[in-house]
Amino acid sequence: MKPSSIELNGRLENVIGTSQTKIAGWSRYIQLINEPKVRLLEYGHRITAVAKTLDQTDFGTMVLAILEPGPNDTASEPIEVNAEKKIVGSLGRKIVMKPGESATVTFLITWHFPNLIMGPPDSMKGHHYAVRFDSATSVARYIAENFGRLYGQTKLWCETWYEQSTLPHWFLERTLANTSILATSTCFRFAGDGSMRMRSRLLSRDLHHVWLYEQTMGRLFPELDRVLREVVDFSVAFNEKTGGIGMRGEIPNQSPHRAGR
């Protein structure tokens, strides 16, 4: 049998500032950056005129990247357009494989949107990851530099949990199902004080009647759980006169929830 020629491609749209596309005075761009360990498309924006009404809450940067760049990689051309126009970038790799061979191509999608605002206090503004990284490009570079460790530890954790346990898989899945909430917009870790909040119907708060029976975070991520208790429970939510801990974080004049003992 003859070798097969295969091309794998990843595509990503620049969706920065989606809520502001009808306001003039800014543009979106996609630019190519080549580095020894990673080839990446950086998605960003530029302010081209004074726009007083421009809300930059959903502004930031994005990246589509491919690790271990080679001569057979392909990339879309750099582009910059007015914000109302749609632009999509692509990265790919051409591979020639003989029968029975296999190959691995690793793509990354990273993002960095630092302008989160969930409440009036400064402690409830900004994503905590913006304290560590200044852009999605910095995140991609970090992953490229530490990919072996990050991938290895993640794989080891999964193998330890699922393959070395004597419990059935369905039970293991149910045990960790709610942990995924920590990686969604249900929970936030803010830049101001590094605290965690769970999002309620109106605002992002530390809900005691929910967190009280949440035991997973303290065992898998004890540092996060400790920050939640120290910065929220025994700080902004603590009533020094009564010794009670308010159910909803910073909301003033609330009675302590009976589940928050």
C-alpha cells in the first residue's frame, strides 16, 4: 500500500468584543507568531479612534496554536478588519504516513479576558488568571514550555483515579461529576483577593447553603478552599457583632444562614 497524505486543520473565529461590534472605533486582528516550541495565531483588537461608549468587558486575547512546529505546517494569512466583520484563522499540519503508522498533532486554544466585573467591590473584579498571565499568548507559551509536565500529571491523575481503583467507573464518574462546575462560569476566582465565589441568580456570591455540602474542592484543591474560607467567610461575610457568617458574601445586613454554622 502507498503512503497516505493527510492534513489536519484547526479553525477559530475572533470573537473578541462580540457585544460591541456595532460601535465604531476599533478593529480585530489575527497575527502569526512563530517560536521554537509553538506556532500560534494571536487574536486581538486595536482601538482605532476614541470611542467613549465602548464597553471592553468582553475584550481580551485568544490563541490558536500548534505545538512542535515543523516545515509542513500551514497557517492563514495575518488579517485586520473593522470590528463588525467576521474573521477566522486556521493552523494545520501536513503528514505523510505509511500503513500502520500513527502520528500525534497537538493543538491549543487559549483565552485571556481580564475585564470581568461581577459586583461593585474591587474584590469582585477581574479574573485571577490575569494576575499570572498578561495575555492568551503568554498562556500558550507557558503550556508549550511545560507541556510534558502538565500532560504527564493530568494523564497520571486520570490513570490513578480510573484504572487503579477497584470501584466501578459509573461510581467514579458520579463522584467527580460536580467538580466540573469549578471550570464553568458558575464559579469565579477574582483578581482582587484571589477569592472564589459561586454565582447565584443575581450576583456572584459565596452561597453557604450550597457550599456547606460541597466537599470535593477542599480535598482536590485545598488551597482554593482555604482562600474561600479566609477571604470570604471570615472576612467580608463575617459579622463581628454576632459572630455569624452571612450566606451571600458581601450583601450587607443579612442574617447568617442556618446551614452556615
